[in-house]
Amino acid sequence: MPRIGFVSLGCPKATVDAEHILTRLRAEGYDTVPTYREADLVLVNTCGFIDEAVEESLQAIGEALEENGRVIVTGCLGARQELIRASYPQVLAVTGPHALEEVMQAVHAWQPPAHDPYTSLIPPQGIRLTPRHYAYLKISEGCNHHCSFCVIPSLRGRLVSRPIDSVLREAENLVQAGVKELLVIAQDTSAYGVDVKYRPGFHHGRPVRTRITELARLLGELDVWVRLHYVYPYPHVDELIPLMAEGRILPYLDIPLQHASPRILKAMRRPADREDVVKRIHRWRAVCPTLTLRSTFIVGFPGETDQDFETLLEFLAEARLDRVGCFAYSPVAGAAANELPAAVPEELKLDRLERLMALQARISASKLEEKIGQCLQVLVDDLTDEGAVARSVGDAPEIDGQVIIEEPGDMQVGELYMVEVTRSADHDLWARRVSVTGRPCIPPETTDTEPSRPEARP
């Protein structure tokens, strides 16, 4: 069998692209190997979103060329073919993101497949890079927004929604293969179906609208965790909250708000209103008190003043989001924001990043402390010397916190258990096992009003 080495970088959407390539390779009789030395050819799936990602991708290409010599490049950085060719003219081929057919054509040209009559041995869920018990489910490609700091539309194109039957069949195959958690992803998950005007498709003979609410409702019938990522707060997102309150999908929303200052949001080309966002959060929590909200923010955007930053801190103190990620602004080649005046000094960017994360650590610690004594359903990701490493419904893999069960007994990776929280830290929980049923218990209801809130200034 021809042997392919594979290096995959970037976000979960790039991971899904890598899974599709690996599935096709295996179906056509290629074998994948873990070292450069064993490979006949190396594929490098790149990221090109920020400067650090570009540098990491270029380093990965260089390493593959040095160790193996026969390299095909794909992924987001592949959209900047001139940069790759200028750095490494000896690469065999370069393709852009979500370019499965182009990648396979390049592989066929430089390493033709061997005849293999056993392609039916490929499992229906394909080849995945995630652990057996969770999987990313990509529902669309591209994005119709034109945020000034982002070049994703130029890299991955405009929004193209997958047919809803294709999405649901893939989800069913994953669940039948043992997946316990589906992580729904896209560049803009809540825009699913906008490009086709929400036209109906057919699944198991039933008409179903190509729309995120209808998709979430049907995924909720699969009896696994369904977690929504990258949800832009369109008005129809309100329809998802009752599904969370009913237990159909996880009470978890990942909404990249990016900032709270109206002036900076306008410069970012992101329509949003701080007061409206806070009111909606209160309404969502009233409908689903157990809702976990995650968001990401950018500090040090060109023109960001001290007052703009204070506005962001005040928003965080008021909104009390459960999980927050933050990045210091980094210019991206081709982004419109590069032309904006009043660049923020790097030292000030890092100072603001530190202050924001210190505030959020206190908010997170306060909210997690409230969970002590509560009963939670958790999914076990790993077993270590310290105990079982698990996640609650409020924790997405690799980006959120963990629940550590110190005496796991016969717990198994990929299984659901009930635990009681015994202590907390800034971002993680510790718990003891209380049940083997895997059925969720109902924690005490919480409200938006808190007796004390962290100050906006650390």
C-alpha cells in the first residue's frame, strides 16, 4: 500500500477537512504512517489565519521537506500559494482549503494508488482524528460576513450550507460508531441555510428545512450530547434556548462577541449592541438557568482607547460569561483592519489581555464555586494518575475546563457518569462519583442577580 504521512494544523474546521482527506485516502487503498521516514509522500494541512499560524504552517512544511522531501500542501495557507512557493518552491503541489478533489488529484499524480479490492472495509463514519467518543460535525463552509480583522471569506469563500440530509446521515453514522458527543461547527453556525433560503430537504422521507433550529431539534433525537459552536447571535438563535431547557441539546452557546465598545465593533464591522446583548443573555438564562455561555474577545484592536477597553471590562462584569477566550490583536495579511490608524502598542495589548483574563478568572471562579455540592453529568476523556479527566455539559473539549474525579474506580473513557462537585478552582472542578446511570440530574436553578460581582478593574 502507498504510505502517506499527514500533518494537520489549525481549527476544528481544518480537522474536519483532514478527516475527509484521510477517509478518501483510506478508501482508495492508501495507508497512513506516523513518521516522515516511513512515508512515500507527506500531506501538510495548514492554517493561515494569524501570523503565528502562518509561521507554524511554514515551519511544518519546511520540516516535512527536510525529513521526507515529497510534500503536498493544502488548507487555508494554501490560498496564498505565492507565499508557499516563494518559501518552498520544491513542494509538489499546493491547494486551498476544503479542496478534497484537488488534493486527491495531486496525490494521484505524485503517488498513484495501488489496487485494493477491500475498500468496503472503510467504516461509514470515515477516518477521524478525534477520540472515539466525540466528533466534530461541520454543517457549512465559508462565511458571508466581512469582519475587518478576518480573511476567512477570502480563504474559504462565501457561505455554502451542506444538504441537511447529508449532515443528519453523517451524524447518525457517527452515533452508530459510538460517538457520545457531536460538536456542531461552521464558520457561522447560526447562518446555516441562509444561502439556500432555508429550502427544505428530505430525511428518511420527511421534509426538513435547512435551518439551524430544525437541524438542532433532529440532532437532539439521537440521544447524545449536541454542542453548538461559533453561533452568531441572530434573532432566531432565541429559538434554540427552549431546546436546551428541554434537554434536547446541551445548554451551551459559543458566541464570538469580539468586543463590547460600539465604536470598536463598528471598526470591526460587527453589528452588535452591548445593552441588547446583555438583555438577551438575561432572557436566555431566564428560559434555561443552566445555560453555559462562552465567547472570545480581541483586545488592542487599532484605535482601541482606555475607555473602549473599560467598556469591555464593564460588559464582562455585567454579563458574567462562563467561559472566555481572549487574543491580543494581530495584523493578518489582507485584512482591512491593517489600514486602520492608531495602532495599539504591543506592551499595552498584553497588559489589557492580562487584565481581562484576570477579571474573567475571578468571574469563572465565582460561578464554579456555586457548583460545589451539585450533581453533574460528565463525559470521561482520559484516565491519569490523578484520576479521571472528564467534562461537564458546560465544557467543550480542549478549550474549556475539566472535571477531575479523584477516585474513578472502574470508570471508562468515553462513558457518561454522574458526579458530585466537591471543590473548584478558577477554571476546573473536582468531584466524586455518585452514580453509574449516565442520566442527568437537575442542579439548583440559578439567576442572573448575584450578591456580589467582581469589579471591572482588576
